[in-house]
Amino acid sequence: MTLDLSIPSQLTTALGPDLLLIGGAMLLLLWAAWRPETEAHQRSIGIASIVLCVSVMIAIAYYWARGDSATVGVIAVDNLRWSSDIVLLIATIGTIALSMDYNRREGIVAGESHVLVLLATSGMMTLAAARDLIIVFLGIEIMSVAVYVLAGLNRRSSRSAESAIKYFLLGAFSTAFLLYGIALVYGATGTMNLATIGERARDLHLGASPLLVVGIGLLLVGFGFKVAAAPFHMWAPDVYEGAPTPITAYMAAAVKAAAFVAFLRVWVEAFPTASNAWHGAVWWLAVATMVVGNLIALAQKNIKRMLAYSSIAHAGYILVAIAIGTAAASSAFVFYILAYTLATLGAFGVIVALGEAGESHLNIEDYAGLWSVRPWLASAMAVFMLALLGFPIFGGMGFLAKYWIIQSALQAPVPETKLVVILVVASLVSAGYYLYVVMVMFMRPRPAEAPLPSPAGGWTRFVIASAAVLLLAFGIMPNAIVRWTSRSHPSMVTGQSPQSITATASPER
């Protein structure tokens, strides 16, 4: 069925899953505020939030099965949107599940915390659907305002308050770049719609227009802040360390994934004919992000800061797919964010399971001899570290995710051999800190004075076990996920990828 998005009723139909999530979140907000704050009430809101997320996933599966498409409009109705929504909802379910156990331990009884996660996810789903720069901005703001509050959720922690302030200030700073970029792109093309921007840039030969080029540059800086790409990454380590651990997992997985989906769609749909202006910048941004993230991660002793720099490095790997810009790279991008989301949720789940009140025991050395006292947690953490590393077999689908990115780079119209070499070398460097965690858990003796870790909560165990099983299962039998993600790519106005256009314009590259 082809939806005409100029008809309000059909636009509402296209927004069905988003409206279901927002409507459900509003009802849960009323329920959360209606009763006094208690541990039992907080968990009830959390369980209801998970049920709502599952319901939205069923609705998305229904829309996907119908095979709907849409005319040019302010939102997309395509497989990239649906697959991204599924990944975002998986991250949301994992975050809420971890939060229920974490909140009990830290004495956080506000049921509204789970509703804030739902509202942030609604902004992310808006980002995944956006085909208009104003909708992109709207989605970013809905997401960001909720996450600012979530970062400072633990009012007893000064570090949490510090992380919220830093995130808010730098988030507002990056939003200014986005707004100025949007204004300049509108000034150059006379439209906010991504498809129309691409058409006008092609038909009016605006690829070298100074106004458009500066607008693209400002948008690149704005998105660079949102995805924590170097050198715009300075906020991420402090914010990730100070925020409540489940929220750190949410920011590292869902927030980054949503920003990247919008980044990919804007670049591939709106600016393919201007790729000469931005390709080099994105190329170097990917290189800098991979190198900076991995090198600084090597020096980290705090496991949350180490994973923060690890997430910066993974932003560099994902930027490789955007720099390539082909349909194959877009499909590899979706597969990658799914694998990265599962591994990140699982790793932070282990941190929640082993943590104590007040966010103690966060040094990597605190995991010494974990194999001797909590073998299943040590084994699961090893799977997550190897998945993030991209290790074959034991890293599950993490290896396939990096392999698909590399393959799409080598099979591009202009093979990105240098970028692949840098990616592989950066991945080898990352072995220094991922395998160090594994070595500490399995090869270091447990200190005699070290307390026995408290038993993990049921929801935390569910997240850890599910993430580990899915990573290994999809690594052994990836065909279903590959078929799912291979159809997940945005429209390209010219019928060509940015790579092929750049190749035509600059054959020496």
C-alpha cells in the first residue's frame, strides 16, 4: 500500500507505532504520578513500560509485513525506519529491565524514570522516520530533553548531577550548530525536505554552492557532537561515568544509534550530489574517531570510562559506512548497530550486576578472579568484550558486523582500502583493553579481602543472558538477520550512491 502523506489520515496511519508509544507513555506518566512513590510502584511502571515496548514492536512488525511505502513527505515509510525502530526498542527494553534492579539498589523510587526512557525513545523513533530537517530537529530535542533528566536521575550522586549539567550544556551547544546548518541548507535549496533538497542540489548544480557547503559543515559538527565522534567527543567519558549505569547503556546504545540513523538518512538522501564537499571530512572524522577512541581507551582503569571511549571508537567504525554511502553499507550499518546494541547492553548489565550501592566497584581490577566466584557472569562479559572486539566465533555477530562494514568498503565503486586498513589496525589496538578485561576475570586471582558479589536481580540476569545468547546465536546462524538488514537502506535521489557520484567527478580518488 502506498500512503499519500499529504492526507492527514494517511500521515497518522504512517505514524501509528510512534503514536502508540507516545500515547502509552502519557498514560503511564499519569499512573506514575497518581500513586505515591514506592519500590513496588516503580517496578509496576517498569513492567508496564516493557509491555508497551513489546506492543509497539508487534505494531512495527505488522507495518513491515504489509510492505507499505509512501509518497515524498516529512516522514519515511521504509525498511530502514522499521529496522531502526526495532533496535531502539530492544535497547529501551534492556534499559528499563536493568533500571528496575538498579533503582532498587540505589533507592530510586520514581516510576517516572521509566516513562522518561519511553519519551526519549519516541524522539529516537521520530529521528529514524524523519525526512525533513525540522522533523530531525524535533526528534533530537524530544530525545535530548528526556536524556538530560535521565543523566541526573540519581539525585544523591554529585557525579550524576555533574554529568547532567555537562550533557545539557554541550547538547545545547551542538544544537546551535544543527540549527545554523539547517538554516543555511534551507537558504541554499529553499526546502527542508530531504528528498527535495537532493533533487534541487542535483538539478540546480548546487554541489559547490558555498551556502550549501557551509550548511553541510555545520550539520556535520552538530551530528558529530550527538554521536560523540572525535574531536567532538569530550563530553562522553564524563557523562557516561557519572550517569546511572543503565542510562549510560542507553546513551551508548540507543542515543548513538538514533543519531546515526538520522545522520545516515540526511547524508544519503539529501546530499549525495554534494559528496565532493563532505566525503573527505567524513573520511577523516571516521579515522580520527577510531584512532582517538581506541588509544585513549587503552589507558582507562574505570570500566565505564573504558566503555565510553570504546563507544567513541565504534562511532568511528559506523562512520565508515556513512562515508561509503552505498546500499550495502547502509545494510551493514543496521546489522552493526544491532550487534553493538546487544553487546553494549550486556556489558553494562554485568556492571549493574556486580555493582554496589553508590556505584562502587567500577575499576577493572575489581573484576579480578570473577571466574572463580561468578563464572556465568565472567563468561557473559567475555562474550560481550569479544563481540565489541569483533573476534570470530566467540564474539558472535560482532565479528560479522565488522566484516560486513569492511566488505562494503572494499566493494564500493571506489574501494576504500586505506579506510579498511585503518579500521583493522584500530580493531587490533582495541584488543589491548577488551582482552585485558577478559584476562583480569579469568587469569588474575581473586583477592582474599574482596567481598563476594551480591546476586544479580532477575531482570538484570534476563538482559545479560538474552544479549549473550542472541549475539552467539546470530553469529552462528546469521541468515535471518542478514536478510532482514539487507533490505534496510534509505532512498537515494539520484539512483546512485555518494561514492559513485564522487567517483565520476573525481576519478583519481
